[in-house]
Amino acid sequence: MAAADLECIPCANAEERAMSAPIAVIAFVQTWFGTSQMAVRQLQSAGPANGAEVFFVDADQEATRAHQLGLWGSPALLFYARGCQLTIQRPETDDATKYVGSLSPEQLESLLRQAAECLTTSSMILRAGPHK
């Protein structure tokens, strides 16, 4: 991913658009960071394939907002279903409204699939597996 290939939008726009999407992911990324670059490629592929709209936010340009949200690393993914932010449960960590760090394609697919299931259930919880 070259920086020119990625359309990042202001966080306020991403939050507004996520509120109106059935399933959305706001991804705070650093375009120069390899782990973020990998997450961007994964999200560009898996997001639409799983019915999710993905909004990329430049974590460096939006550092103040990222810190207000408790985001201190990237990539940081926030998942939404029908405008409601979802909670992510991970083994051996506290529940959070964000997934920070690298994830396998299978983990991402699982989180997106669970987000889609939230549209038909009353669940607002995504369960992430341990890091592999």
C-alpha cells in the first residue's frame, strides 16, 4: 500500500458515516507502518466481502482524537453494527471497544462475520481469539 493508494478521511467523517452503515469498521492506521499496511490490505479485501464499510483514518493526522478514544497504537479497529460500537472480548485482556494490533485473515473474517450476526441478534459482543 502506497500512501497515495489509500484514502484516509477525517475521524469526524468516519464516525458520522459509521453511524449510518449497517456494518462498519473505522481503522486508525499509520500509512508508513508495515503492520498498518497489512491491516489495510486485509480490510480492503475482507471488509466488502463481508458486507462491511471500512473507513480509514490517518492515526498520525488524527492523533488527538485517537488519544481521546484511548488509541495509542495502530492499527486500531473499531467495529460498528447499526451505528452502535461493538465490544471486543479477547483472552487475558479487559473488554474493549477497539482491536489494536495485527490480526490474521481468519481472525478478521471472524470479527466481521460476528459483526454481521449482530444485525440479527441482540449481541453487541465480538469474541476475538488469542494472538497466533
